[in-house]
Amino acid sequence: MEWESDAPDSSNEVITFLDSPQSQGHLVGISIYNQEADTGGFLLFFADRTQVSFSPSINRRKLTVAEEMTDLPWYLERMLPGLYAAGLLGYQAQDIAD
């Protein structure tokens, strides 16, 4: 497995790489972090780039009324604009409780 690191403002280059022939047929994972909120996780783009999964693995935000559940709307509100701009046409959200 090969890992690369890039600056937060290089999202266009990351999208270009995802579309490149060298990434075709491979899973591509991206660690994302919201410094202001001190939370983040891992985005995994599947080989055909029609599916992506997200695991909120860095200081997961919890719902105040049910702390065993993830605050999915908070993550979606922040991630969807960038994913939509990258070609996302829909999503399905599911919380898998601790």
C-alpha cells in the first residue's frame, strides 16, 4: 500500500489523480481533518469512483441526545459541497453504533 501526503489546498490535484489512469482499479483513501472542529476521518474511494465511504475516526462527533450515534448531519453538511463539486450525485448515510 502506498501513501502520499499533500497540502489541504490541493484538492483539485487529488481529484485529478483519482481520475488518472494510474489510480484506475485501485481503492484510494484520503484522511481528512477539520482543524477548527478537531475532528475528521477517512474517505475511501472505491475503484470505479461511483462509491465512497467515510469513517469518522478522529474525535468522532456524537449526537447530544444519543452519544452512541454519530452526528451524521454535521459531517454531511461539511463534506457534501466538496464531494458534489467532484461529481457526487447522491449519497446514502448509515451510522454503525459503537
